[in-house]
Amino acid sequence: MDPVGLIGLLVIGGVAGWLASVLTKGKGPGLVASLIIGVMGAVLGNLIFNILGVNLGAGLSEVLITAVVGAIVLLYLVSLIKK
């Protein structure tokens, strides 16, 4: 992956992780945790949408939506494990 793609991935991952924590009424896990949640959420969201046959496109907003949905699912799964 080129440096620009890596920076884009980290920025979108950070925004997605932060948005997911806000949308799930979390207080925000911090910058590093948001990055991790967002990047893992992007992978998970992409996997979920591929399984369901959903293709949102490749634009910035579509990638962000996919990452946020995946991050929300990831946060939900983590909350189930913590209980």
C-alpha cells in the first residue's frame, strides 16, 4: 500500500471509529482505539456487505459508511463479549 493510501485508511478508520462510538452512545475510546476499531470495522463492514451482495461504491462517503457500519457491529460484538 502506498503512503497516501495508508494515510487515507488511518484517517477514514479514525473517523469511522469515532462516529461508531458516538452513534452507539459511547464516550469515545481514544485516538488509537478509534483507529483500530475503524480499520477493523472497515474490513468487517466490507465483508458483511460482500456476503449480503451490497455494493455501495468506492467513493469516500461510501467507504466511510461501510467502515462505520462495520465498526458499530464490532462494538456490539465486543459489548456482548464483555457481559
